[in-house]
Amino acid sequence: MSNYCIYLDGPSTDLSKEHIIPISLGGLDSFCIQADRKFNNEVGSKVDGAIANDFLMLFNRDRANAKGHSGSQPQPKARRATLIDGSPVQVTFSKNGLQIYDLKQRRYLKKGERRGGQVKIDGLTLDLNADIKFVAKVALAAGFYAYGDLFRKGVMHSEPRKIVTANSLMDIRPDVRLYTRFQNDQDLPDPGDFQMFKMIVELSNCSCVLIIPGKGCFGVVVGILGEFMGMINIPADTTGFPNENDYDLGHCIFLQNGKVKRMSFRHIAKNLSDYLEAKNENLTTLLEF
């Protein structure tokens, strides 16, 4: 079905190129699918934008110069802050140093003018549901990108789709397992796997997707600019999936140095094991071809 859209689970009369991971979050033009334009503009951009503008994520974007389509340098900024004497200011956490803008004087303060050496910041919010929606959306797109009709027919992709479009996440099926960057891994039934996935993402220092089909399930791990964002495990019948030889454990996609690098999960796991056992001390090539 050439006009199929995985987000709609049906045909679209207006397909457009959709970045599986947005440019602003380390995505590449070569890591895309075709998707319904209206969905992209209304739902997709809202889900992606919530992560791109997340206060904590802005630190990673600034460090990585992940500018997105606007071309502007992303910087974490607290727009509602006060100095110790009550003066209203805005605080920018630039990778080049802290910048404090005095709203009354309409200028940036020099280091010696930062009265009291303390800043109180108000109004910062973190949308914990944004991570879940984003990971579910990437799982839909990346699963379809990697497996095509096998993903469409064998994976219960209706579940991540519900998460992406839901107003409330209270009705997620119990057999759809979700992990996010804010979870305590010791509270999970499989903390060892969780820690391994996080380590792979962090050592890659790039945006990546780990696709791990299992018996009765389909796991997707999402990393953004070297930070673990989350994992979703979806009920699935993976019989017939081409996971053979080195790819028997699944495969990984790294958006590294301007290229889409695809390799087996077994290869990555072996490299990680060698590194932890000090057999491979070259960290910079651990997750590279």
C-alpha cells in the first residue's frame, strides 16, 4: 500500500516526508518515512515540539548545536526569575556561561553586578507525559521504517498510536511496558536490561533507536543526543521477522556523524561487554563502524 501512513494505520491522500527523529533532536534527512501531512502538522509537531523545547533537553541541544529548521541556537532560558533583592531577571544557561538579563534595566548584567550571587527561578515545568508520547511516536515510525509490512501485520501498533493521540494515559494496557528517563531503574522488574540500554545510548553520544523484537513483544529504545529518553515494549507476534545470525537479538540505528549507521544489537552488546571488561579501551570507537 504505497499511500499507507503508519500514524493513521490507513491511506493518506497527502503524504509528506516525516523525520523519525526531528532535526532539532539530532535527526537526519536520511532517517525518514512518508506520513500524513495533516497528522505531522497537528499531532506530530506537538509531540516533537514538547521534547525539543523541554528545559532539560535544551541543555543537550545547546551542547550538540542541534538547531533545527529555524537555525537559532537552542539555549535553556528561565524567563521568570529574580535576584536576591527582588529584581526581575531572565536567566540563560548557555554553554558559554550563565547570562542574566535585567528586565528593568533591559541589559545583561556583568559578573560583578549579579547582586547577592543568588537567583530564584519560578515557573519551570516538566511534562512527564511528553516523553511517553514521543517514545511511542518514534517506535511507530522506526518500527515501520525497519520492518515495513511485517511491523504493520505482526505488532500491536494500535497501542503506541493510542498513546500518541491520547488526552489521558490512564488507559494504557498493562502488557504495554513503558520506561522513561525519570524512572528509578531499581523499581523495575529488569533493571539490568534497563541499565544496559541506557549505557548504550549514553556511550553513543548521538540520537539512536534500538529495535529489539522478542518472543511475544516488540521493544523500542529511544535515545536523543546521547540521553536515554525511554523504552516501550509492545505485544507482538514476531514470527517470520528476519532476525537471523548476528541480528537474532535485533538491531540498532545510530544517527552518528551525519550518517545513519545500522548494526546488530549483538554486535553492540559484545562491544559493550568488551569495554566493561577493559578489552576495548577505545571508547570513541565503541559504537562506530
